[in-house]
Amino acid sequence: MILKDSELFSKEDIAKIEDMKNAVYVCETCLRSREGGWANQAVAIFWNKDEANVPPGGSRWFGMFWRVEVSGHQSLFITNAQSAVEHPITGVIAENGDIIYSRYRHDYRVSPDGTAMVDGGRDYFRTGPVGIGTVTLMIQDGELVEVDRALR
């Protein structure tokens, strides 16, 4: 099971976004920045179920995230999330079968059973205990899926 619950939005908020945008929540990960590297921030990735709702020049993938302004006020942003689906995500498999991945640089994660850890998002891959192996994940057709597995 890929652990991908949102830390940015509650389950109720995810359901509201899905209903309002006719979309499906996929996962949280980072996006490419304007400079070409990976942004150091998690974004909730959604897949638009209806191509007719895609704005001109947009994609079926959109991301939502919070940004803290200088004043301390939080603002909600929506952005094109196409870059999230174009590159793989490396995760680790805990001994209980859970799959964890790091959402962005310095996003240190430990599996609930404590047998696997991962850090680095899409910038680098650092792991300590690796559970039973690693996986390659991709976002495809509205889902975060496993495409390759390397057991130790």
C-alpha cells in the first residue's frame, strides 16, 4: 500500500476540491520550479476527470498548495502540475508492505512500523533502514502506481 494521505488538506477538504473541480486526488509531491529544479514544497496533485474542463494551454493535472505570505497570512494557490507526472518518484517498502516516499527535498519520512525511512524528494534519494527494498512510482491515469520494484 502506497502511503499518500494528504498533509496539506483534510479528507473533507479533498472531497470538496474533487467535487468542485470534477477531479481525483492523487498524492502530494513537488513540482518543477521555473528555474528547472524541484521546488522545496509539497503540492497536492489532482487529476481532472473531464478533458473539457481543462483550460487552454493547461493540462489535466493541477496542484494546490498553501503559501505563507510575509504578513503571516496563508494563501491558497492552484497551479499546473504536469511536471509531477513526467518523472518517477523513488520510494521504499517497509517490512509490513507499506510504501513510503519523500514528497520534497528534506521531507524526512519513516514508515509507521519503523523499518524504512526516506528523504530527498526528487532532488536526491537518501535512506537508512530500507525495509525490504525500493520501488519506482509514477503518476498515471489519476493514480500513483508502482512501476518497478527492487527487493534486497
